[in-house]
Amino acid sequence: MSEVSFRQGSLLVVTALGDEARAFCRERSGRLRPRSLSLRVPPPAQNLSMEVVWAGPGRAGLDRIAGALSSGRYGRVLFSGLAGALAPDLSPGTLLAADEVVTLEGERLPLPLPSELGLLIEESQTGRFLRTGRILTSDRLVSTPSEKLRLHRQTGAMAVDMEAAGWLSVARRAGIPSCLVRAVSDGAEELLPPELLSFVSEEGDLALSATLRTLLFHPELLFALISLGPSLRLGRQGLSRLGGALFDALGREGR
């Protein structure tokens, strides 16, 4: 298994959603402050060992990432955020470092693993907190337990997301090495309401008016969201653990 070290250049950490970026920074919130690529806020003047941004979903998010990677500031990029489990034994809160990303169209993108994950590997000799494996990128939400099991058997993927294949293609066109580490936010047996996608704005933030409108006309979704709450909290905690470990591995204050 190949590895890449983030010490080879300034690291850009990219998530799709603001909530994911804030969770990633939580353990080192006094030193790591995420920013939105959609707001065109200039990056810090000083060169940092690690910067955290969120790009938003879809085509607009890809364009924002391409713009950031073309700036010449970054030597490496880590794509991160939450993902849904396909493998029945993959629990919410587990970190999954991708050694390959696949699509239903047959695309296969092999990936190196960040050497800095050694800290988490030592913490989790049983594989409870950190595992490696294949991630599937889907162009639609995979929501039902039966579909999750079918895709696990069909592709061998342990988890599913909606962005990674596009992200990795952008990074490769920019000539910047990239890795992917996701935190699991819902188990393979959990049902995701398809309406969740309408809760997210193009900028990767909560679409408050759309969320309230959807809940008004579909109040039963509130109970589904409440039932997903514990798994989502574990997923955010996994991202926080990842952010803290990488910050420490790179050295406080960029040392």
C-alpha cells in the first residue's frame, strides 16, 4: 500500500459541507478555522501547514475546488467529510481511509494513504476507529438498507459518498496529490430520507427556508432526523478525531 506524507507541502483539507469542516476543526478550534470557498474570503496571509475549507456540493463545488488548487498555495489535498456505510460491519464514527474510489460506471481511482494516519492506527489496533478500503461515489443518494447491501455486494465498496470521484479528477488535472478519508455517519441498516439533499444549499450550508418548508409538508421527517441524530454525532466526532490527529502530526503552528 503506497503512502503520501502531507509534510511534502501545505495541506488543503476540503469538505463539501460547512458542518463537516467545522467538525473537522473542533478539537483544535483555537488554531484551525475553516472558511467557505463560496465567500471568496482570501486565504491566510501566512503559509500554514494545514488549511480547511468547504466547497459546496455539485458542479459549483468542483469549480471552487479547481480555483483553489490552481492558486499554487497547496502541495497536497485531503478530501474528507461524512459517508454512508455499505458494509454491515462499518459502524458510525469509524474513519475510512480510501485506498480506491470507484463509480457505478466502472471508473477506478487508486489512492495512497496519508502516512500521518499512523497516530490513529496506533490508537485503534482493533480497527474500530480507522479502517482502509474502497469507497463508491454515487450520483444520487443511496438511502435504503437493501440498496446499500446490494451496492456493497456489487462493488465491494465499504462506504458511499456523492463527491469523491469528481474531487479526485479535479486534483489530478491540477497535478496535486490527493487522499480521501471519510467518517461514517449512518450505518448500512439505517434509512436516509431522500429529502435530506434539499436541506443543503449550493454553498454547502444549511438551506434553512427549504428545510423548514420540507418539514412543514412532511413532519414525519422530523422523527427520521431524530433517529439519525446519534449516528450523525458519531460521524462528526470521527471527523474531529481526524482533524486533531492530522494537526498534531503536522506539528502545532506549522512546525
